[in-house]
Amino acid sequence: MIRRRSPAAVAALVALGLLASACSVGGGAATVTPTDRASTLPEPANGACPTSQPDALPAGETRLVTIDTIKGSIEITVEADLSPIAVGNFVTLASCGYYDGIVFHRTATLPDGTPFVIQGGDPTGTGTGGPGYEIQDEPVTTPYGRGTVAMARTAQPNSVGSQFFVVLDDAAADVLSSYNTYQIIGSVTAGMDAVDAIYEAADAETPSDPVAMDRVSVSRP
């Protein structure tokens, strides 16, 4: 059965770029393709980061990913049982230092003015970059809400790379659930005040002085 989207949800998706033929969760030009994104990437430092889809995180396992920024630290608890492939990818990239120094290149707002998401993970800072590979899609089995962390993607199948976003308000749930293709990897379990501060510091959807992830580390809870 195909779920019918409400006119309001469709309008919001269009306004946010979620229905563009090949854009991320509301950022990037509609003509960007996975090939375009891969061609803009620097080589991984010392060859330590993956160049193809990493192993999935084993069932039942969790990790604590800590993002240190000038606005404070953000602690994300990621769970393999939500999206094992996407979680394995995120943890591997965080562990190899891939995200260190990368900015939150986008802060988006819903059409009614409600804060929507902050988005980061693109090494080019443009919203069109990634790690040089894409990973396999997985079903979304839990609802989106404030603090949810999910992977950004284009409208094409199997197009997730390194970009991710943090949901800022429960009101975003209807919009994201109507599309329901952004793999949920976990949630912010500490530091939502830092997430809010990153959003509030932005002077535009594409900030002129974006906040960087100074250091991203992984530990076991």
C-alpha cells in the first residue's frame, strides 16, 4: 500500500528540496549526482578511511559518538538495530577522523518557521560532497523526532555517503516520515543545547561562518 502524502506535507517537501531529483535532505543543486559528489573529494588521510561501504555494525551493538564544537559537545548514541549498514558506515568514518574539521554546512527551517535540521558531514562544505562511495538503503522502522540523527541522501536509491542531519523539532516528523527514506542511526543523548546553538548561530540556511566539528570520537557506552 502506498501512503498518500497530505498536500501540506508535499508542499513542505518541495519547499525543503526533499523531492528534488538528486539533492540531499534539502541541500545541494538538483543536478548533483553521486558521481559529481565523489569527484570533488580529497584523498582519505593516510588511506585510513574507507573507500567503499564498510562492514555493518553487528546486531545489538551501540556506540557513543561525541562531536566537539565551539558551541559545545554533542553526544550521539547510535544503535546497530536501527540501521546496521548506515551505523557501521557512520562509526567507521567517525573512528578514522573523517569528520574532524568538517562543518555543519546547512541549517534548515520548516515553511512555518519551525527549526527543522542542522546538516553536516560533507568534506567540501557545499552539500554536494561525500566519501567517494555510497551505501545500501535500509528501511526506516522508527519515527523521527527532536534529537533524531539520520543520514542525508539524494533522491536516487543507495545514495547515502557521509552527510547526516539532526532533527531539531518534533514537528519535523510528519515531513520526514512522509518521505521515510532517511536511515535513522540514533539520537542525541546529550548536548541538544549545542545543536540548538549551531542552528541559532547561522545567518542563513547556508551559514557564512559555519560551525565545524573540531573532533569526532567513538566510544562504547
